[in-house]
Amino acid sequence: MNRNRRAGVEDRWHKTVRNPDGTTHTERSASYGKGSRWRARYVDDTGKEHAKGFSRKVDAQEWLNRQVSDQVTGTWTDPALSGVTFGVIAERWMSTKATRAPKTVAGYRSLLDTIVLPRWDAVLLREVQFDDLQIWITSLSVDGSVRFGGKGLSASRVIQAHRVISQILKFAVKAKHLPANPADGVELPRKHDAKQRYMTHEQLHRLAVASGRFRTLVLVLGYCGLRFGEASALRIGDVNLTARRIRVHRSVTFVTGKGLVEGDTKNHDARAVPVPKFLVPLLQTEIGQRAETELVFPSRRGGFLKVSELRWVFDPAVQTVRAAMMAQRQQEIEETGQARTPEFPVITPHDLRHTCASLAISAGANVKVLQTLLGHKTATLTLDRYGHLFPDDLDRIAVAFDTAAQTAADALRTIPALRAVTSE
């Protein structure tokens, strides 16, 4: 049976004795001189009693007041729960991620085993402090982790490590192991976005031709904006050449220890992307008479295409086209004194997706259209990635303001009362 919620401070060295006449007096108890004199006790919401001894009554009362206050404000935690180690809670948290994408789970496991747990595994939860976390996070950028000491981790890896440890501590807070998350407010290193590289229509087509058997795939990535994993998972039944649409709803990712794994798209949402007319006959040739369940772009060995197999052809194609365009630029400089041909960037397959975004914006696509095309979770993400490519409309807005202001001023001059005032 649960005890009623109560609290108080008692003197263990003395006891109150009732006299025969009904009065009381104080005398020494059997515990006199043994241990702490003052004991603060309280019962929590579950009926469990907690007690702690103190040599001074004022200290006992102060501690008790703090416990009662924390219970009232909802920040109280059971001291026994905060006494478990970080490693125990981390494994409990990991068990709640079983339904996540395999690559996500593998990423969490890798961060825990190589960076987080080597430092925090045996530390009691109540001993995980903000300042220790801040020092550790900073040291990761400078010295690396315990397992990979001597080499600082990238800003991206440090941010990922903080995200994992913060989620674990947040889980501990919700489970009443901690009153607050000590990882909140930790200063993180600044992540520098990788430089995005874009191609023109001509450059994209040159690269596609130079890519040989991957010509159609390069054009699909460059004009339809698919992630490579989405293109690798694309099946013939997902391609509607009559409607000129590709349904993107699956993706293939590499998971350590498991190889290539098929799952949902990055944001777990399906989308339909348009296919330019010139791509229809190329896709038709790629598809042929194969069954709808077959992959559009399979590996030569069968199964899903790996990015390494693509790059075996793609990277030399980039170098070939780059060398040819550099030679063309040099010839233009020798003949006319200036180069008209743009430089060809050193790109990766993922830059084809950036190229799609750039070409779509040049064609007049707005933010929402681009978000749908690329499968971004929010328009904010789209703007963060590609906002600098949208045309600067500030001058156009200023011209529109001038026109509107002039129209308003002309209208005011036709009002007799105002015309009289302005003429005085």
C-alpha cells in the first residue's frame, strides 16, 4: 500500500515521551550520538519514501525544501534512477530505434561505439554535467575521440555526436532519470557547407555522352533531380512514359555490415517528377520489353547499382569532358583574346542533383516547385540550399514601388480639397 505524500525533518537523537499526566518531555533516544542527528524524509508521488541524514537541522530542512519544490514544479527525479550509468540508458534508447531505417540505426550505432560510449559509458547520469559536455565536444574538434585520438573530427561528425548524446539525455529526462538535459545549449563547431557545383545544359549533355552506358542515368539525375539511391531503386513500373512522370518512392542505401538495403526515400514521402520529352526515347530504349518489377538501372552483376560502379565510368568521363572544354577555351583565347566557353567543374554524381536545381531555377521554377522536384522536407531547406540561385528581384520591387507611388500621387491631385491644400 502506498504511503500518503508527506515530508518532515526529525531529530534522531531525541524522542518525545508522554507523561502519565498527559504532558510530554524530551529524552535521549537509543540512537543518541550515532550517525547524523537530523533526518529529512519525504514520500514521492509513487508512495516511495526517501530519507537523508544531516548533522545540522538547517541543512536537512534546506534539502527537504528543495525536494518538495522540485516535486511541485515537476523537475524532481528519483535519485536511484539518476544513479544508473549513461551506457545503460544509451542502450535503452537504441532499443527504441529498431523501427528506423537500417542506415539510420547503423549510423547511431557507429557514433555510440566509436565516439560517445568510449567517454561516457560508465559515467552515472547525475554526473553528466554541462561543462564536461562542452569541454568534450570542443575536444572532439581538436583532439578527436578516445578511439581516434590525435586527429580532430569534422564539424559534421561532432554535430552528429552531440545530436546522439543529446537525444539520449532527452530520453533520460522523459523517463524521469534527470530533471533537465545537460546537453542543451552546448556550443557546436560551425559546419561549412560543401561547395555546390553546377553545369550548363551543354556541359550536362557532353558529360552524358561521355558516360557511355550510363548516358540515360546521368541525364535522369541531371534533369529529374533524383538522389542516386532513388535512381538505383527505380523500377520500370515507376516510369510512366505516356504521362512523362517518374514515381519516386524507394531508395537504396549502403549499410555497414548489411550492404545495399532498399527502403523508403530520405523523407519517407513519395513524389512524382517530370520527364523532359527528349528523355522519353532514351528511357524507352533503357526499359525495352522488360518486366515492370525489374530495375531501370541495374548493376552489370545484377541487383542494385552501386555508386562506385557508376563512378568507374563517370569520373573518367568528367576528366575527358573537362580536358576537351579547357582545350576549347584555350583555342578561343588564342583566336579572339577571350574565352567564351565556361570552365567545366570537377563534379561528383551528387552534383547532378545540384545541376537539376540550378537549371530548374533558370527555367523559372519557384521554391515550392523546386521543393517537390527534389523531395525536400520543407521549402526552408530548399531556400537554404539554393536560395542564392534565385534572381535578385530587389530592383524590380523598387520600380514597382515607384510606379505605385506615382499613381497614388496623380490620383490625389484630382481631389479638389487636396488640390487646394497643395496649391497654397
